[in-house]
Amino acid sequence: MQQTRRYILDILKERGQATVDDIVAELHERKGKITPVTVRHHLNRLQQDNLITAPQLLHRNTPGRPQHVYRLTEEAKDYFPNNYQPLAAHLLEQMAEKLPPAQVNVILEGIAHDMAEDAQIPECSLSERLDRVVDYLNEHGYGAYWEKSGEGYILHTANCPYHQVAKGTQSLCEMDMRLVASLLGVIPRLLSRVSSGAHTCSYLIPDRLN
């Protein structure tokens, strides 16, 4: 991201909200002189990228021209450091240590079910359903695609979005299997796994289910 826009995001993160004048003053300290016109240009770009909200009128109790304030959107939070992966890894470790395997499976099965419910895939032909499943999986970082085969359809996922968390455990692989089954409405046959050295996790959906 362009450096000035990154600074503006940092300013809004620190302050919660800011006017153009606030941002100009902060940028003077961080990178030297900058004009309100230039700041507005960057704010427009950030708004187009859905990283900041539309300007809202600031109600003031003192005389002066009206000003508008800007805030971060939810999407902007992805631009800041987080601790999700270590937290998830520790949660899985604690679950594995403190709970029986069957109970861990119940929890992960529930997560897969909730994710499939969130996808809201309607009743349709299997090929149309596969298209929607691929769209959903790709929104969540799976690098998914499907192809026709002699036995039916094969769904591939080329990326594991949990690879840094899933090291040393098959629990999340099993959760993905349940997720794919819930999304498709059928239980596919696992053909390969990235965690076992394959290039993709691949699932066979027999043609007779179409």
C-alpha cells in the first residue's frame, strides 16, 4: 500500500476518528508538509477500497466551518497485525490435551456445520452447487476449483488456509472434509491431502449423485 495511505490508516486506528485537518497535522509530524487537497485524494482512494467510512459531519459547539470525520471500516482491520494463528494453534493444543478425541471431533464438526450454514448455498444441480462451493471456499482462501472426471466430479483445494495452525495434527483436515461434505450435501471420497505431500486436497463426488 502507498505509504501516505498507510499512515492515514495508522492515524485513524490510533485516534478512532479524524478530520482532514487532524490528518494533515499528524502527517506533518510523520513525513513533512502535505496539503489538505492531497489528503482528500488519499481519503477518496481509501474509501474506494472500502477501508474508511464515508465522511460524517462533525457536530461542534464552537464557531467555525463544518468539518467531517473519517473512521476505519471493519475491512481495514486486516491491515493491522493480529495474533489469530498462534491463538488458534494454542486452542487446538489445549483441546487435544484436555478433551477426549471424540469431543474434539464434535466441536470441529460443529464449526464445519456453522461455516456451511453461513455459505447459504441453495438447492440446485450438482455442477451449479460446485460453482457456489468453489466461490465460497475461495473467499476463505482455499484456492478451490473443480473438474469433470470419468467417475463424476473432482473438487480440488490448492491452498490450506490453516497450514500454520494445522502442523502436526489431522484435526483441521478432518474439519475440512466435514465442511466440504456439508457444503455439497453429500459425503465425497477423499483422494489426496496437502498435509500428506500432495499438491491439492482432492475430493471425488460420484456422478450418480447429480
